[in-house]
Amino acid sequence: MTQKQKAEARRTLETESSPVRAISITSGKGGVGKTNITANLAIALAQQGQEVLVWDADLGLANIDVLLGLNALYNINHLLNGEKTLEEIIIEGPKGIKIMPASSGVQEMANLGEGQKMRLLNELDHYRAKLDFLLIDTGAGISANVMYFNMAAQERIIVVTPEPTSITDAYALIKVMTTKYNAKKFRILVNLVENSREAKDVFTLLGAVADKYLGSISLDYLGFIPTDEYIPKSVLKQQPVLDLYPSAECSKYFKNLAKQLLNTPTGGGLDGNIKFLWKRLLKI
Ligand SMILES: Nc1ncnc2c1ncn2[C@@H]1O[C@H](COP(=O)(O)OP(=O)(O)OP(=O)(O)O)[C@@H](O)[C@H]1O
Ligand SMILES: [Mg+2]
């Protein structure tokens, strides 16, 4: 990016700020429920009148469109190489949520060329006025790409289950983000539990280890989603559980999760403005 382009981009970011909340949904271990949580949280937020864009940032196996039974014709690659605009690649899901599909062939965000960064910045900037929330469904683990999105987001929701490996992997993820990237705030959502007591035990255990070895970081308990047979049922039917089985036990929890996020504006400690996302993503 030239100095002039950088100055222009900075000016745009500084003058037109809109209060979009960029939240990553992430985990140390795979298969803990991130994609289901992202999709249903997006729908619950939409039901509360919010405009939501879901960014499928899992470069391994892109699957939020499959989960929702949607057919993505294009993906972010088409935007990056200039073939399509953001509007053209975005698909619409239930309750009007928007989805930016990923592709397993897409290159790592950290390695984008200057032209690609500019294109993405312009497209996102154009679109942001329409948004209240940007939910980023990341891959699992501590790869550069996962870190990239987690650090770009203002708020990070770490999904953890009672499985010991899920807890140790969540700790590993928090440790890398804290020690290498200086992130201090994390929100913890416990999935696949029987009840609130089990969820709090998981949170307490994770908190105790983090406290002991990582010192002054802030882990914020965001609640839990119970194990519910209607989730796998809805996955088989390729429809979000909240839409298909609105009175299922877990649906109540997804709605509460959305309410809780709406009631607690910025868990990330930043100014609640999406310009941070663009700036960090594009390093301008
Ligand atoms: N609360 C729940 N109750 C019952 N089953 C669940 C629950 N949450 C997730 N599952 C099941 O767990 C499986 C994994 O969920 P999902 O694909 O959302 O995980 P993920 O973290 O996105 O995985 P990956 O790391 O591969 O992207 C799904 O088959 C889903 O049906
Ligand atoms: Mg997933």
C-alpha cells in the first residue's frame, strides 16, 4: 500500500465510524460447537432486530453454509481476485442473516497482497453501515489464521466443553493470545453440559489455571449451552435449531446469549468500533 493510499484509508476509518461489534467465536479444540453457536447466535441476534454478517473464517473445512443448507456460489477468493464484490459473494440465510462464505483454497489473511487488502477494505467499508454485528467463526487451534481473526475482533468468545482436552486446548489458545499477542480479555462459553453447575465447574477450572500461570488476564463467564439432541437433529436437516425447533431447550439458551451480548456492549475493552477490525486486519 502506498503512503497516500494508507493516509486515505486511515482518514476513511477515522471519519466514518459505525458501532459494529466484531466478535470471534473460537476454540482450542475442534468440534466443540463453534459453527452451530455462531449460526444460532446470529439468528437470535437477528430476531432482536440486529443486522448480522457471519464471516466463515475456517480455512480448513468451510461449513457454515452447509450447516444452514445454503448454496454458496462464490467465496472470499472471488472478492480478493477482483471477480466479485462483497455484495455478490454474500449469501442470505434464515432471518435475513448474511454469510460470507470461506473456501478451503483461500489464502491466509496474513499473506494478502496490497491490492487485495485495499479491495477488501473498500468493500467492507462500503458494507459496514448496514451492520450491527460481525460474527467470525474461526477454525480451531492456534494457527496464524485463527490468531489473525481473533486479534482482529474486538471480542473473543472461547467455546469450551467439559472434556479435559477441550479445557487444556482452550488454555493453550488463551496462553498464546496472552503471551504472544498481548490479549487480556476473553469471554468463555461452555457448551455440551448438563446444567449450570457443570458449566461453572469448567469455567472455574480454566480460570484457576489461567490465573495461576498467566496472571492478570480477564476471563468473563458468558454462560452455557446445554447438550441437546435437537442440535444434531437440526444439523442433519441442515437448518439452524433455533429456526427449526424454537422451543427446544437449547434455543432458549441461544436467545439468552444474544440478549446477554446486547446487554454487555464491549467485552473487548476497545471502543466498540469496527475500524479496529479493519485496521488490524489490514495493518494500516
Ligand atoms: N449443545 C450441543 N448439544 C448437542 N450436540 C452439539 C451441541 N453443540 C454442538 N453439537 C454437535 O457437535 C458437533 C460439532 O459442532 P460444530 O460443527 O458446531 O463444532 P465446531 O467447533 O464448529 O467444529 P470445527 O472445529 O470442526 O469447526 C455437531 O455435530 C453438533 O451437532
Ligand atoms: Mg466449525
